[in-house]
Amino acid sequence: MKLFQPDRIYFEPRALEYPLGKELYQRYLKSGIPILETTSHNQVRGIPGETELQKYRHAKNTLVVGVRRTLTFDTSKPSAEYAIPLATGCMGHCHYCYLQTTMGKRPYVRVYVNLEDIFQSAEKYIQERLPEITRFEAACTSDPVGIEHITGSLKKAIEFMGQQERGRLRFVTKYSHVDSMLDAKHNRHTRFRFSINADHVVKYFEPGTDPLHKRIEAAGKVARAGYPLGFIIAPLIRFDGWEEGYTHLLKNLRKALPDESFADLTFELITHRFTKTAKQIIQEHYPKTPLDMNEDEREKKWGRYGRTKYVYPLQARMELKEHMESSIQQLFPEAEILYFT
């Protein structure tokens, strides 16, 4: 995968009041990429496209540089106590992604340049919860590794959290461009997690992301740099041969990781689910997707805000749970499975 480069860039005027905003503006002035102005990163107008699908595709290749005004952090259970907002939006095209619905008509990639304001808010949250450790998730609404070559914000966040005695950072990525963060002074306060899946799922449902072997290779680099390491296997999908597919994934992972990473390794397991709204949007954005969203073969589950989710039937979920947990325990006996959902 090539590094993400946008087709067009919008700047909020206030973004130029911050060092990172000025740096990005000067850099892209020389790039030949069209630079436009927007009054708000929440209301970007003028993205090309005659149909909604065309507008969606163009928006995914649009970068918006703005100022994060809301410094009240959302909660981020079960991954962390709070979500730290470094960016919003992702350049990937994962068919199943929940950002399909949460981003709505604004699927463009937004980066925030007022990092000091964001870090000050994080520090306040840490102080409020003392003496407890406070964990922050940096990938709730984006994949920050995918834009790190543009902003450098993630490395700054890693080093900020490395200085916080009771603060911890977590994020997850489907990208492999990690070299710029290998020398960060992380103090083992950041858990670097990779989203991985069976070859079938990566091939058919994760366009626009890095190949699986590149992610696993990057995970080895991260482990050797002393970061605590984790893996999210999500969504777990029942396809023909899923048992062999997931076993193959875990065996390849076992071979690729350095032995020193095994003592502090975590797994998070999430089965596939969808809402009616998500199904409609996914089919609009990816009309040829082979993603199975047959409501008649699912159970209904009440989600947050009263939304109904369609999940695998209990027996199917338990088969996934038993297979994944037993395979992980066999291959990674020291690892911790944080949750299965």
C-alpha cells in the first residue's frame, strides 16, 4: 500500500493559528494538491461527485485540517475510559466498519491541529481519576497510523502519555507504516494494537488497507521497540472454512512475533454484527459487497441508544468463542484475552 495522499485539502482559517496547521499548509502549498478553505471541519462543501456514491468515494480521499473545539472526551468502553480525539475519519474502505454509519455524510478525513489543548484535557481526566490509571483510545473514529506520515500527532501523543505516571494510550490500526514511532519515548505506556483477520476477510472486505503480512511484520517491529502489543480480531465472520482460516492466521502470527512479546500480549475478539441502517449504507457504498447481512439468519440484540443489532445466533457465537479462545490459549499461553463480544 502506498501512503495516503489526499486529492484535495481543506483548511479551517483557525488551523493556521497553530504550529501543526502552519506546517501542513506550507507543505501542501508546494505539493500541487488543491487547497481550499472551509469555515468548519463539520460542514465541508464542494466535494465533487454527481451521485451519492461518487461523493462518498471523493470524500474518502479528502483531508480536512481543523481545530477540535469539543474537548469533552467521549467514553470508550470496553477498550478504555476515554477516546482521545486526534482525528476523525479513515481512508480505508472496510465494508463492515461502524464508521459507515457514525460518519454519515462526512466520511472525509479530519485531523486536529490544537494538540496542546487536547493533551491538556487528557491530563485533567487523568487527575480526576487518581490514583486509578486512565486509559485513552486514539482510534475510536479513525485509524491514526494511516495519517501519521502527514501529522506526526500519534508520536506526540505517545510521548505525552509516556510522561504521565497514571495515563495510558491505546490505538488499533490496519496499516503498517510504523517506523517513525519506533524511537518514541513511550515508557511502555502505549499499547500498540493491530487489527487482523483471516485471509478471506482481508481479501473481500478490507480494501484500502495494508496487506495482512505487512501488518504482522509491523507488529514485530513494534514489539522489538518495546511497546506492549495487542491484536483485535474483528469482525469474526463465519465463512466457508472459517475454522481453518482463523487457525492459519494465528499460526502465522505465532511464527512472526519475537518471543519477548509473548509475556505482555492481549487479544480482543468481536463477532460481526450490523444494524438495518448500517446494512443500507454499506450496500449503497459497496453495492457488490459479498458481506452476509441476512437478517433472517441472525438474532436481534439491543445496542446503545435503543438501536437493534443483528448478531450471530448464540450457538454460532459460542462456536466462534470456543475455537478462537482455545486456539489462542494453545499458541499464546501467556496472552490475555480481554473480551469476546
